[in-house]
Amino acid sequence: MATTSTNINIRIDSDVKNKAQNVFSALGLDMTSAINIFLRQTIRQNGIPFNLVADKQQIKKAPKFGSLKGKMRMADDWDAPLADFEEYM
């Protein structure tokens, strides 16, 4: 079965893109491979493949969907095993 590919266009802060590219490069990845890993892990785990936590100030009241946009961060204790990603490289 032949696979087909498609393009995704996203807008991102140029500083974030450059810093991410530096990290990916150090791991031997390009941006496309890194995004493919993220998407495949999302499918594999049936959700975001890392913990998202809200700032404590945002927890005081029940937020409406989307109100935490831009206010989430990765959990400090998150550690992704590289072995999980090797099958996609």
C-alpha cells in the first residue's frame, strides 16, 4: 500500500522555530521529522504525548474551553524516552 503525503501550514514565532530547529538538529532531526514524531506519538497515546499543566492562578475557577491557550507549560518532571521515537526515525 502506497502512502500519500500532505502539507501542513502553521504560523509560529520565529524565535521559537529557530530554537526548536537547534534542538532538533542536535538530535539529528529536521523539523518535518520532529513534527511527524509528535503526530505519531499523539496517535499512539490517543492524546498529547506530554503532560500539560495550568498555572495555579488559572485553576482558581473552572476555565472555559480555550481560555488557557498560551498559558500552559510542560510539566517539570516530563522525560521522553528516546527509544519511543527511534521507530519513527
